[in-house]
Amino acid sequence: MLTSASGFAQIGGIEDSVNDVSDTIRTIFPIILGVIFLVGFLFNAGHFFGENADLKKGITRVLVFVLIAGAVVGIFTYLITIVV
């Protein structure tokens, strides 16, 4: 009886720490994603402006970037929901 009670207490402590880490990641992740989008736009901005502007190439690269970032967000959101 005492052995199982101490085992449950250890699992409860792990769940609390996992919840704390999960909450921290949930608050930081949108900021990190925004910075990634900003950097991605700045790298692709050269395709929209300047002498050698290529609108089709710029739009294609931005769409690929958005699809990859969307997949990462989807996978991350799924993993956060199945934790604990």
C-alpha cells in the first residue's frame, strides 16, 4: 500500500513539471514563430523589390515557407495536446 502511494506521488510530481514546461512552451512558441515568419519574409523580400524583382518566385517561396511553418505548428499543437 505504501509503495503504490509513493509511486503515485512521483508520477504526480512528473505530471506537474511536464504541465509547467508545456505552459511555458505554449506562451513562448507564438513569439518564436512570429520571429521565424519575420526572418523568412526578410529573406524573401528581395524577390518582391529591387531590380531583379520576380513576383512569381517570391510568392512561391513564401507559400512554401508558410506550408512548412504550418506543418510545424500543426505537429507541435498535436504533440502538446497528447502530453499528459
